[in-house]
Amino acid sequence: MLIIKIKDLRALPDNTLKSRLDELALELAIEKRKVASTGVSSKVVKTRELRKTIARINTILKERERGAAN
């Protein structure tokens, strides 16, 4: 469930996006701790996809904030 298409994210309400953002941020922190403790990451792709999905959600939330301000 790492790769979430932007079209699917845009269909979700703000509160769902914010909760999903919190979940993904927690998962990313766990992955970073695993890398820090072992020194090796076997799931580099997972970390990258987590960061990209977090960025997508942040972009959508910012766009909605700007749209509501106008």
C-alpha cells in the first residue's frame, strides 16, 4: 500500500489525508530507526516510496489551503 496514486488521494477528505500522513510519517520514522540501528537497509525502495507519498499528501493539502484562501 505504499504507492498511492495522486488521483486516489485527491478523492479523500482532508481529515483522512491528515491521518494517513501521520501513519506514513510514523512508518518512515520506524524505517529510519531500523537503518540507523543495523546500518543496512534492505528496503530502500520502501523508504523512497514513503517519502514520495508523504510529499504527495502535503502537496494536496497545500493546494487545498490555497484554494480556500482565494
